[in-house]
Amino acid sequence: MKRFKKVYIEITSICNLACTFCPPTERKASFITVEDFARRLDEIKPYTNHIYLHVKGEPLLHPKIDELLDISHVKGFKVNITTNGTLIVKNRHKLLGKPALRQMNFSLHSFDGHEGSTDREGYLREILSFVRAAEEHKVIFSFRLWNLTQDNLTNVQRQRNRDTLEVIEQEFGLDYKIEEKVVPGSGVRISNYVYLNQDYEFQWPSLTAPKDEGKGFCYALRSQAAILENGTVVPCCLDGEGVINLGNVNKTSFADIVEGERANNLVEGFSRREAVEELCKRCGYRQRFGA
């Protein structure tokens, strides 16, 4: 039986922001029910102990996020949440002290990615207040600034990043500038359980994007799989529209889906350093692992 490092479980397809780097989903706007969430945990239990409540959508929009965390704990899962952070004040009482919560990733680049964002310092202070409150629970935090470009940032964006980083530097009493320490694609530890990661702007793969010869490698269905809110199983967290539809857990068991022919063909293809799915041929992420 396969074992995954993590399985992404999307709990909503809805987001409260409209960021330039994240194309809106064409799927139905909906939330997973508590019952369906519990069933999905039972299905994936033989495959992993770690779940990520994210693919598309903002997980803190889910009105029963606290119940989902409680169920995760009862069933023996550790949970990672990726959020834009705008709803942290509203949800802090639902998150603090939850034993299942292992890590939270704050996509700070969403502040500038969403047109109309205001009060940068207020936004950051609310997130930092939560991080401080969670220190005793030893939750891992990752601040993400994934807005670098290959041809360098504009002066405007560079200053915006500086403004963001300065607030964090002040909060943790750092005697250095974070961008001088961090290497794109990796993180720097800025406090106990707190890290900052800078990387190049995220590119969602699309069937309309140009494809290359399809060489490369990917850990899809080796270390991860994902289940969209509607039950569609996809190979990785980058298939936000369910293009590589391996099956639906509302109709077929997760075990049969990830052990099925299409899933195995994808894995075997990457063993040969070949992308066999059209979407994979248009995804630049596999090139990070070399040809």
C-alpha cells in the first residue's frame, strides 16, 4: 500500500479574496459537510497521518473549522492550514489550543495580490497577535511572501515587501533585514516555531499554458494526493480544477482511486522522468526536481 507524506483535503471552494496570482475556480461554491469530512478521514487513514486543509478556497471561511479540527484529532491526524490570514481574528477562538493543529501557513503576498487591500500593518498585527497567543501550543508558523519575479521586483513591490518585513522584524526584535538572510525557495527561522519563506510568484498549471517535451519529475501520488471539496481526487495540490480526475470518493473508495490504472500510469511515467498527463506537461513545478 502507498503511504503519503500528506493528503490535501479541500474544505471549501470559496475564497474571500480575488488575488491576481490565483485564478478563480469554475467549480460550484460550497463547503464540505462535517459528515463528509469525517468519512474522508476514514478513507485516507491507511495512507497518511497528515492533512492539509487547502487546495483552492480559504479554509477559515468554513463555519465549522473548529469541529473539523476536533474530528481530525479524534481520528489521529495532524493538520496544516494555509490561509490568507484576513479572518484570523474571527477564528482565533476556534483555532487556539486545538491539539490537531500542527502548522499554519500565512500567505502574506495575498495582501498585495488582492486589489483594494488596506491597512497593511493592521492586517499583520492581527496575524502576529494570534501567533504570539499560540506560542504555548508549539504550533509551527510559516509566513509566505511568494511574489518574487525572475526579472526582479518593481521598486513599488520591493518597498511593499520591505514594509511587510519591517513589521515582522519589529515584532520579533530582529537585528537584521530578513530579505538579506532568506534564499528564494527556502525559509529563515525568525523565532521559535516561526519561519519566513520567500519564493517566486506561484503559477497555477493550466491546459491553456504552453507545454514542453514533458521531461522531469514530480512527487504527485508518491508523497501527496488531494481531494477537492466535491470529492474529486487529484494527484497534487496544483490541480485546483480537477483536470486530472482520478475518481470521486463519493462513488469510489480512495484506495481504489489511488491504486487505479490512471494513477499508476502517472507515477510510472515520472519514474521514467516523463509527464504522461497533459496538465503535467504544462506544469513548471516538475522542473524543480530536474530532468
